Amino acid sequence: DQQVKQNSPSLSVQEGRISILNCDYTNSMFDYFLWYKKYPAEGPTFLISISSIKDKNEDGRFTVFLNKSAKHLSLHIVPSQPGDSAVYFCAAKEDAGGTSYGKLTFGQGTILTVHP
Amino acid sequence: NAGVTQTPKFRVLKTGQSMTLLCAQDMNHEYMYWYRQDPGMGLRLIHYSVGEGTTAKGEVPDGYNVSRLKKQNFLLGLESAAPSQTSVYFCASRLTGGNTEAFFGQGTRLTVV
């Protein structure tokens, strides 16, 4: 049962254009969402997050949008740069109450390639 | 400030051998996690800990054991390695279970032959 899904295994974008990475989730108990970036042979690094009480969070070139009714979030990168080429994981946190202890559940990842 | 450090970075095991992966964090985080990354599967939670002396099962715990004897260390053990445990293992830590990000180590690439 994949509670967090990234249905696009890969995305190819031209430098300077917008990259849009998508993520869908099924668990209505998720209340915090994160995006991570991963380069080969390195650990994932935190990129940006959004609380379920918001629908948008922006940090420089990166913007995350959350549509709770559709259980969908997206990461927009504008403008895209070759250095953005990496694997992007979305993650979701369950409400920290009860026995979930705020576990983070990750999607399968999307490989972004930005061409010069 | 080293963050999250994993030891070793690479290891090749024969089927049936045992080993322990060590994760150390210097950020005084309460929560620690072990994930495995496999192609097309993303990061799957093996075990986690919400504080010193506590452990809990994640999504794929079978074949693994963990211990958190000290707050800064989280050990992942494989008692009898199987080829299905060939993977890249990541340790992560978080300050709390609330709206905080997790910090990851650099990973351990394990091959079981």
C-alpha cells in the first residue's frame, strides 16, 4: 500500500524553463509534507516543506503547492538549472499523536534532468 | 558539526553473514530512522526510534534488528544476510516528531552475494 506516490519516474526539462514535480498521497492523517533532493552517492537533503494548513510555500526558485482536497502536492522549480538535476523525493508526515510518532513516508522519487 | 554519520560506506557480505551498521548524530535529536532505498521503491522505513532505549518497527522490518542504547547512536543489525537485503541504507534523525525535517547520512551500500 503506497501511501505516497510519485507517478513520474523521470522528467526532462530545458535550462531556464519550469520544472514541475508531482506527488499524490492517500493518508488523510498526513499533516506536513517535505521535498528532498538527492544526488548520486549522497544522502537526501531537505529542500522545502509545507504544513497542511497552507496551500503554498515559496523559497527562492522553489515553490511547493498543496491541494488537500485532491491529496496532491507539487514542486515548482523556476528557472531550472543544470545543477538541479537530481532525484527528488516527496515525503509526508503523519500527525505525531497516537502511535505514528510523526513517521515520514517517502514516495518513489522522480529523476529530474535539466539540459543546458 | 558532522550531522549524521554512517559507518561503513560500503560492504560486501556473503549470504548468512551478519553485520551491524552504525549511525551517529551530533545534533541531540530525539528521533532516528533507518531506511532502505531500492530502484523504483523509493525510501522505505525499516525501524525507527523516538528516544534513547526505544525502538519500533517500520514498513519493512523483517530480517533486521536495531538498538538505541545511546541517544546519539542508532544501530541496524543483519543477523543472517540475504541477497534480498542488497540495498542502499540511509540513517536519518529529527529533532522531534513534529513539523521538522529529517537529516540524512551519506548512505551505506550493502551487497549480499
